[in-house]
Amino acid sequence: MGKSAESGMAAQQQQADPSAADIRAEMARIDVVLDQFTAVVRHRLHKKVREGYQGWDHGYPSKDLEDEILQDSADMRGPTVLETVRRKLLIDIAARSLMLWWRSRRMTSEEDQ
């Protein structure tokens, strides 16, 4: 992380404690964005299932998902990437991250038994 990002974060942390109303407003904005984001990821995953893709929760190797996340991230940074392609890549990264998150939780639950 660069020095300017660190100093910006420090400045934000030094602000006065937010009021209860500020906290509720911030959380409400987060909830709206999360609802929108979840709907877009859900739509993408459902589309892929209708196309015949399977293995989101098992079967498809996690290593391949991780590699695809890294490739999508690299592809997003290209100088000529259209914004629509960039948004699709972000959703694909989110969907793959969800798959890996679910698998990690499932493995932890199974190990606890």
C-alpha cells in the first residue's frame, strides 16, 4: 500500500466518532449495495447453471477457480478493456470467490464434526 493511501486511511481514522445516525445511514447504504451486488452475482450464477455449468460447490477444482480469479484480475487491468467487460470480470471474480468461500466454510464444518 502506498504512502498516500496510508495517510488517507489515517486521516479517516482520526475523524470524530460517528453518531448513531451516521452509523445507521452508512449501514443502510452498504445494505443497498450488497442487495444489488448479490442480485447481479445470483443472476450470473443462475445463467451459468442454465448453460450447463456445474460444480460450484464441489467437483470443479478450487485451484482452477483461484487461477481464474487471478487471470480475470489481470485481464481487467488491460489498457483497452471496455467497461462492460470489466464489470463482467468483476462479477465473475465475485462468483468464484463465493464458491471458494463456501467450500472453505464447508471444509471447516466437516472438520469440526
